[in-house]
Amino acid sequence: MGRLFVESLEGNIYSCKHCKTHLAILEDIVSKVLSPSPFPSLCIYFVNVTLGEKEERMMITGMHIVADIFCVRCGSIVGWKYESAYEKSQKYKEGKFILERYFRLYSIVCNSMEH
Ligand SMILES: [Zn+2]
């Protein structure tokens, strides 16, 4: 284990429900632009997460190489990162993060930071 750096985000953020560590900025949830479905959410900007092992995973949109992402503080799984996509039409996802649907609905809280 290295030193733990926990970044704080400003704005409308998603945080880990278990430990309240900030994970993503709401404005960076771009799924509405990229996909008709609001879930799962494709995020550009994530902080305070660690990447798991890369593995091939079959998605609805085809085969991808993905890595699960975990909350850096409590280790909860929060979604996954698209490392690479086989389908040309899915290439835009590469390097982007997904907040897992389940986690977003039930385990990620959206904090509205007014000050
Ligand atoms: Zn956490």
C-alpha cells in the first residue's frame, strides 16, 4: 500500500456511500450525450479510485477490455474503466470510466455542495 492521497472535488459530486470519499464530478457524467440510456454513466473524470486487473468482458455493445475500479479508501467496487474496445463504434469509450448502475442507484450519493 502506498500513501493515500484523497482528493476533494468541488461542485456536484458523486461520492462513495460507504466512506464519503469523492469519486466523480456530476458534470463529467456524459452518458446523456453518448447514449440514450442514462445508465450506466460514462464519466471522464474520476479521482480516488484504484484499478483492478484488466480483463476481457462481453458487454451488450461487444467485447471490451475493462478493469474494475475501486474506492481508494474503503475498497468498494464502484464501476469499471474501459481500457480498450474491439468494436470501432465503441472506441470513444476507451480510457473512460463507468459508474456501475447498481452502485449509482443504491450506493453512490450525489452531494450538492452549495458552499
Ligand atoms: Zn469508499
